Amino acid sequence: MSIRVTDLAHVYHQGTPLERRALDGVNLLVEPGSWVSVVGHTGSGKSTLAQHLNGLLFATRGEVEVDGVPLREDAPEILRQARKKVGLVFQYPEQQLFAETVSEEIAFAPRNWGISKERLPEVVHAAATRVGLEKALLGVNPFNLSGGQKRRVALASVLASEPDYLVLDEPTAGLDGKGKKELLSLLSQLVREGKGVVLVTHDLDTALAHSHRILVLEDGKVFALGAPQEVLDALAGASVRGIVLPPVVELSQGLKQRGWKVPITPDATTLYALIAKEGKRCDS
Amino acid sequence: MRFLNHITLGQYVPTDSPLHFLDPRCKILGTLLVMTVLFLTRAPVSFLVWGLLLLALTLLSRLSPGMVLRGARPVLILIVFTAFIHLFFTKGTPLWSWGVLSITKEGVTAALRMSSRLFFLVLFAGLLTLTTSPMELADGLERLFSPLVPLGFPAHEMAMMMTISLRFIPTLLDETDRIFKAQLARGADLDRGGLIRRLRAFVPVLIPLFVIVFQRAEELAVAMEARCYRGAGRTRMHPLRWSRGDTAALFMFTVVLGGVLGMDRWLLS
């Protein structure tokens, strides 16, 4: 049970003057109950990869399997199954809203998957509660909501399909600090409940703080893939296009170079404790 | 889903041919002349001459003849339909008849004439858009219509609207693609069931698209006002220049077209 990406390559507009190789030789495994982040610069192929995971784009070379079933363009039934299992939240998902009420909007996906009429209200309520939408908002026109609330509705509309995996393309873009924090803690909660989460982001700090595994893309190729610490060590020694190391990482790196016994870490609390300890030793 | 992956918009193909270098006004006027004379010619032989003229211009434009011919594809049905109507509904000497349907000698001529006219009309117009960028085209039209401005004709606004719409076609195609995919990911079924069901299935794509169009328009309006856009009377980055070459080209073209018309009248007499 997993999403397995093997040697994936994707070429846009193949055979035309606009031909562009967006992905090349990408391998990835997303298991239930794990959080994988995909980071990279604009145009590194992050979004292209995300769209392969539920059969919206298809491999030019290589393969994408969802729970052991390879996704193919000519197998519509398999694709429907895969799209139900893998929920995809696009960048600025609030732009996909169309229904007259919030509850209709959230009900769109489960209805498409053929859920029974009796279960529908329950599923809609569950999804709305998950993302922190009050019951009173269910009857409101989504176009009258604030930007942050619209984002929640869009997220609920994907969660309502009860997917096993959730792929999110820059879900925190344009959210304020509080909104971002709430969204990330919701994702952590979903991972604890056994869902597989793929977070596409350009924010290395977020990726380092939450993921089990991180995939770093540079120009469609894998630069690094592994646990946060491994990826961090790989990034600290190199320069990757579009990736800026978080300030705490830079600080720990600088201290380490000056002979301090600190690891390269993105975590300010850990670093602060170590600095305090090292500092005391210097005093005595 | 390779939705909209193969649509190439704006048929303009940049090369450095003499036809590309002509002033857009020269080309627009030339095309208008062609259209007028095309509908004045009647003799069958004239249409062979039109073919030769088109071939000559195609060679001059350094575009592949196939590319130019492809321009007729969207109107092929219209051309065939026109031919049929003329073939069966022209009165004259019957060649063949079956019940109410009859084909007359005049009908055959009329069918050939009208369909050839349409065919050449589309191809000559196509040659204009293949060799002139949309921006040049809009500029050219604005200048050509500028004498009407004192009469209240909004030449600048018209050209600006044309430019903006052309500019936003690729952007909106991208947006459509994105929304389409977002709804597919939510299980939307856009190609199953009967006609009504399919049309209904497009509502979740069309509504967000309309919202985006209005938002974009609003943003663009604000951006234009922020940069003090004030409509007509703006100067240009690349002002159009009418050179002696343009005069010569238009003159020669007029002479050639006059020749075609003269020959046509002589053939008919």
C-alpha cells in the first residue's frame, strides 16, 4: 500500500518547438502515515510531479503506481479509483469554487464518487469540522467568504472524498501565520491517522520541520532524497538553484565551521540549548 | 490528461521575409483590395490566376504552402455547404434531375465560383495573419481607422481591446486547464453520459473561469490606471513607419489586381 514513482520522466509538448523536459528520472515512495515534502525552485517540476500522482498527467517514461496499480491514460476506471484514493489540492484551490453554498461545494467530490445520500451530510460535516469551518457557514455562498475561509472550503472539498493520500501544491501560499500553522497541524494530524501526505513547497523550513522524507528537485532532476537531516547535510555543502537555507540552519552551519560542537539543524530550540551549554563551557 | 496541450494560438509565424517587413497598413489595405477584386471576378480562368497569385505571395513569405493551406480547414464545411446550395438551387439549363433536385449548368459554374471565392478569401486573409503579429495588426487597424476618430469612432479603444483579448487567450487557456484538472481531481466526470449531463458537468469549470476572468479584468484595469493609462494619444515604443517600399508594394499589387480584373472582364466579353 503506497504511491510508488519509478524513474519518472515527463516532457511537455513533445515533438514541437516548445518541447520542455520537466521531470527526469524521479523515484519516490509515499507510504500511508508518512509525510513527504517536495521542494525546489519555480519550474523545478514540483507541480508536474504532483499532477502525476493522481493521473492528471502521464509519464513520458517510467511509471506511477497507486497501491500497486500502474496509472495509464487508457484505463479510465483505474484512474477514477486512483483519483479517489489520492486527493490533490491545487495551488490557490479557492479558485476552483463554483457551488452556491459551502455544503454543496464540499459535497461535490463525494457525490461524484457515488456516495450514498444517507452518508453525505455526515461526510460534509466531518470535512467542514476538520478544517475548522463553523456549522453556520455551511449554508453561506462560498464567494462571500474571506480568502482564508475559501481556502478551508476548498481543502474540505478534497478531504470529503476521504482519500488515503493527500497531495498539496503550495497550500500555505498567501495564508497568514496563524492560518499556515493551523493548516500544517491539520496535516500532521492526518499523517498520524495514517494518511500519506505529499507537500509541495518552496519553503525548506516547513519541509524540515514536519516531513519524514524530503525530495529536492533541481531542473526536474532529483538533487537529494532522504530524511530531513540527510537532505540538510546534502544541501549545506552545495548550492541548489532557488533554495535558500533557513537562518537557523545558516547559523548552526557557521558555528560548526568555527569549531562549535553543534549539528546543522533547522530547530532554533535545540540550537539555543546547545549554544547555552557550549557558552557555559567557554566561561569556565 | 493532455487537455489543450496541442493548441497553438496566434498563427503568426515570424520569419524575415519581405512580406513580414511590410507595414501592417500596407498588408491590410492589400488584403482589402484582394477581397474586393475577388468578388468582382467571375470567369473560371481568373481563379487559376488567383491561385498563382496566392502561390507567388506564399513563396515571397517563406512559409510552407502546407501551412498556408491549413488556414482553409476551419471553413471547409462552409465552403462545401456553399457549393451544394449553389449546385442544387440555381435556375438554368438542367444537366441532371431527380425529383425536385436538379443540377443546372449555371449551378455548376456558380458553385465553383462561390466556393473558390470563399477559399481564396480565407487563404489571403490567413496570409495576412501569418505574416503580421497581432500587435502590428492592432496598430495598423488603429491607424487606418484614425480618420474616423473625429466622427466619434473609438479607434484606439478598439485596437486596445483587440490587443488585450489576444494577449489573454493563452492565459485563459492555462487557467481553464488548471480548473479542469482541479475538478477532475475532485471526481468530475466530463466525458460520460448524454449531452445534457455533459453540459451540466461543465458548470464547475465555467463558473470559476468566469470569476477569474472578471478578477483579471479588474486587476488589469487597476494596473493600467496605476500607470496613468489615458486612452488615445499615446506615443509608441515601435512607431509604424510607412516606407517607400510599402508605397511601391501597394502600387504594384494594385496594378496586378487591376490586371486580373481587366483580364476577367475581357474573358467575359
